[in-house]
Amino acid sequence: MPVPPLSAGADDTISGLYAEHALGLTRLALIMVGDRESAEDVVQEAFLGLHRRFDGLRDRDKALVYVRAAVLNNARTVLRRRRLPSWFAGTYDPPVWSAESAAILGAERREVMEALHRLPRRQREALVLRYYAELSEEETARVMKISRGTVKSTTSRALDALGRLLGETR
């Protein structure tokens, strides 16, 4: 599908967003999907979608919100596809953390990551956006397309569930 040319300055804007936020968005996607290759694909698809739709955005100042939401949605799609049986591929085996990652993260952090991946999708997303991506409640609500109050309650429930999974009390 050919991509139409962008208006003046749009390429610079998108390139600037990519340069400033791609690494953080890739880390966010990595936490959601569990492997680097899929995380990079998720982010690339999000920026490609922004490029295709940039001239149609009502508020270009919210391009970063659009990309964050696209990363989250693309990560959901990756996880959903992994659950579906495929006629052409074997069953999906979750990625094993590399030796380098395992050494860096340490046993305690790996335990937290494993517990985080056992949480329901919405709770995991809320925690990752609030505490890893360091978004405000309002920004998290916009990305997840839910109310601020729902972000607060979901985050609280997620922290309680994570504590139970880790054997701690909050």
C-alpha cells in the first residue's frame, strides 16, 4: 500500500518523536510482549501507522498519545495471536530471558516480571504505563481509553494482586 506524501514538516515531526521516544516505547512493548524482536515490530508498526495517518490527526500535539495507544494495541494483537493455534506454525513458546538480560535483571526483578505477566491484561497495562512509562493517571487513561477513576482502581487492584503473587502484603 503506497504511503501518500506528508505535509511540510510532518516527516521532521515524526522523526523527532521517533528519536525521542522509540527506545522507551520499545521497552514498554518488551514488558508487554516479552521478547525484543516482537517489541521492536510493535513499535515500528505504531510509527508506520502514525506516518500513514499523520495528516488526518485532529490534534497533532497528541501524536505521542496516538503512538503510545498504538503500541499498546499492537502488543495486545501480538499476545492475542500467540494464543491462537496456527496451521502453519507450532505452538508458541514464551521467550526465555537471554543470559545477558538474566544477569542484568537479577532473580528478584525476574520474579516481579513473571508475576507481572500473570496479571490480567488490563491490570498489567495499567501498572506498566503508570510506573514503568511514568505516565500520569490522566495520560494513562487517555492511552487505555478509560476514565481516570478506572485507572486508579485498576492500578490499586493490580498492586494488590502483584503483592499476593509475590507473597507480600501492601
